[in-house]
Amino acid sequence: MSQITGTADDNTLIGTAEADQIDGLDGNDFIRGEGGNDLVEGRRGRDDIFGNGGNDTLNGGGGRDDIYGGDDNDQLNGGRANDELFGNRGNDQLNGNDGNDTLAGAGYVIGNTSLAFGGGEIDTLTGGSGADRFNLGIPERLLDDIRLPQGVFYTASGNNDYALITDLSVAEDTIGLLGSASDYVLVEQSFAGAGDSSTDTLIHQNNSGQAGELIGVVADVTGLALSSSTQFTFFS
């Protein structure tokens, strides 16, 4: 195990193939975990944090951070500011905590790396306080040298891959979907994967007016409407 610690300035910190503990301290840091089950602390400043291989725990801290999981089962934790969290492959847990955060369980590309759109995985998204957005699909977008290709997440394995949204606040949070309201169907039922017997809202792709591929489960929330611009944001 390696202990890697930054300074009060802007740092580039790269881990090893082993399980590392990386602490960015102050500054706007670039931190990459590489292999192993890493623990990364961004601390203060606007940080870019990448897990890569291993089951990583990636903590943003006090600044407005962009946090990216890797190929395995990662835990991503935002902090007090408005953070963006991207899980990528594996069954990830994304926690926005404070601030107006954006959470997406899958889907980004660096260089020629193949894209993960959430096939065969179950991601758990918890926004925390603030007005958060849970993206279940995205338009093409660039963040520095990171490409977010257009696509709908969780469309490969029926009811066996989806995003579980645990704490949607109807008063302030939104769900981001690619396309239009007519591309989706909402079903209210108790879903075993949500963890209790309460009634949940399931988000399916529209298959000729019927519930098709499951892409999202909103735990313990009913009464959602795809026509509501305060509940859903549609990307073209």
C-alpha cells in the first residue's frame, strides 16, 4: 500500500497497481487511482478524481469536484459543493451529499476506452441535500478530454440492470432522460430491489405503449409524471 499526499498547490497524483491512500489536500488536483482498491480524498479545491481499476472509495471534499469511477464496484462521494459523479462500470454507489449535484451511474470515455452504458449493473444513486439531477441517459458532451457519448443507460439486461434512486425529492430534484416523454413508460409497483415493500416508480423504455426495458427505479415515490418539467429533464 502506498500513501500519496499532495500539497496546498494544484497537484497531479497518480496511484500504483496496489491499494493506495491518496490525499489531495488543498488546490485543484488531478488524482488517478490506477489499480487496487484505493481510498482517495480530494479535500479542498476543484478536483478531478478517477478510480480506474479496483473497488475504490472516492471522496470529493469541499470543492466543486468531478468524480469518475472505474471498472469495478466503486463508492463515489461528493462534498459540500455542486459535484458531478459518474460511476462507469460495476455496481456503484453514488452519494452527492450537499450541493446541487449531478449523478450518472454509467457512461464516459477517455481516449479509445470502450464505453460502459450500465449494461448488467445496478447502481445506487443518493443525491443528499440540494437540488440534484439523476441522469439515466445523456446527450454527447465533452468535459475537458473526457467524452460523454450519447445514449440511454441500463438497456442490456431487462430488469437486471438499472439505477436505483434512493432519495428523490419531488420538490427540488429532477431525473434526466434522453429523448422525449413518449420514449418512456412509468409503472408504480413495489419493487423487490428497492429494499422494502413500499410502492416505487419504475422507469421503462416505451415498447409500443407497453413497459419495455427497465432503466430506473425511484424508491418510495409515486405520482411522478413524464410531462412534468420540474420532475424530468429531456435531452435531445
